Amino acid sequence: MSFLYKKTSSQIVIFLIISISFIFSYKYVARITNYSLYISIAYAVFMFCMTGLILNGVYVINSRLLYSIVALYVLSIIIGFFIIDPVSLRVDRWILITRFWDAALSGIYPYQVRSSPNGVGIGAFPFYFLLAFPFYLVGEIGYFSLLGLLVMLLDINLYFKNDVHKKLAAIFLLLSSVAIWWEMIVRSTLLINAALILLYSMWMVSNKNQSLRQYTIKGILGGLLLSTRGIFVVPIIFCCFYCFLKPWKFKEMLVYCSSFVIAFIITFVPFYLWDRQLFILHNPFMVQGDVVGPYISIALLMISLMAGFLVKTESELYLGSGLIIYGAAFIYFISRFIQSGFNLESVVTVVDVSYFILALPFLLLSI
């Protein structure tokens, strides 16, 4: 069989997807063995070979077996929630949701909360915490993480409904990824953010000829979803170029953008009114901006605006979004690696690799 994929973009995307799994594997396997590099290389080769077999139609499974595998995967995650104590994993993503709502419900300004005495501030935007609130009440943030996996599976199923091989390959790359295992075990919620934005993007481009009322609704939902993480302005920009500039729809774009901006701003108004000084000192814009720095953030925004003119197809929209978000995560990764003095040990102990997960859903639809 041949491992040559039909498009160069597919080769690049599959390499990037597997690179994310490789980075996660190296970082976390290194905590239990000195053979992390060799294990991670073998794991990456396995993923590459299996993906090639699936895409070339050599390895195919029926729908019943596929659904059974997914069900067992989900069941194992739920069992893991009862067995694995997230506190023991020393990852603070889930606990920030708990501390945010603990503070807010106690009348304490929540954005001044820290993950630890010397920890970072809260970087997620307000609507993120509103989405997580039901899971805070249940007492298990892990179900919010699991919802991200289920939404991503839905995205894959909808997008590749007419391409069995790519659907199976995307599901394999998703479920076999160490990054996703990590996401579930530590109750991280990066995947749910990205999967929802991806689903929203698919909805935006599915029907570009709609009424002004429908574009108002889409704008409101888009503004709310952007009020999770600022990096998702990238796919939003691409959606706007794809839906409104080709062909030119000025009135529709004005209605959409106006409702979008208003909805986004409204999510921050309660915190501004709560305490203006604390909002200025402790706001998520500052925390998110520190990830790659203000200059690089502006550069990424400009690149997105320029690349938007090149987006001609739905697949290019997801590809462009995935590449830019991956690039942002890679810049952060490299900057922290340089700050550590090019010390590989820092990758295991200090450098945060989790932001690569934000690019994964978009890359999976681009294989």
C-alpha cells in the first residue's frame, strides 16, 4: 500500500496532528520512564501507519463496531472520573472553574482568583464559565470535558458523512491522541471550547443565504462563543470572509457584526459594573494576551485578516484556522522553551503544551 496522501495539505495536517500527540506523549511519559523519546517516536509511527491504512481503504470497520469502540472509550473515561482524583494530577484548569464560581457566589470578584498563591490569573472569558456552571453544580467538571469529546465526534460525523475513510481516520486520530487522554483525565476544557466554535463555524457556512433575523441570531451566538477564548477570533474572521465577502453582502455583514460585538461586550459588562478598578487590574484580556504577547497577537490577527481573502472553500476555512491556532500555540511553546535555555527537561516540567489542543478540531477536519 501507499502512504502518500492525495493532497500536500493533508500530509501537513496529519503531520501536525501527530506532532501534537508526540509532544504530549514525550512530556507525560517522561515523568514515568527515561525511554519517553523512543516510546513517543514508536507511538507517532504507529499513528502514521494506521492513518495511512485507513485513508487508503486497507483497514475499514463497520458502523456497529465503531460505535461500540466509541461507547467503551466514553465509558472508560467516566470510570476514570471516579478513580482518578484531579487534585493529585497538579493541573489547575478544572479548579479555576470551581474557584471562579466559589468566589462569585460568595460575593468575591472572581477574576482576582488565582489557581495557587503564585499561580496565574483566570484567562477564560465570562461565557466560558457560564457554560461550565451546570457541571460546577454537579460537582464534576470532567463531564464538561467529556462533552467536548462528544461534540467533536459530532463535528466529524457531520463533516465527513459522505467520506467513510476520512471519518474513520479522523475518529482514530482523535481517540488515539494522548492529548485527548490528557484532556479527559485532568478535566481540561480546551476541547469543548474548540469543538463548539468548530460546530458554530460549520453552521455558519452551511447556509450563507439567510434572513437578517437569522444573521442577528448567528451574530449573538458567535459573540457569546468568542467570549470563551480570544484565539477563536481566527475562525470567526474566516467565517465572515467566507460568508459575506464572496459574494459581497454588506447589509448582512453589518447586522451580523453588530449583534456579534454587542453580545460579546455584554458578557463583560457585569464584571465592569461589579468593580471597575478590579476589572482593569484583573481581566482575562491581560492573561490571554500574555500567552504569546501583544505584538504576536496583533500579528496573528493581521495574518488572519489577510488570509481571509484567500479562503474560497469550507475546507480552506478549517485548514487556515487550524494552522494559525497551531502556529500561536507553537510560538508560545518555542518562547517558553527558549526562556528555559533550550532545556529539554523544561518541556517535561515547565512548558505548557495544552494549547495545541485548541487547533486539533480544525486540523482533524482538514485531513
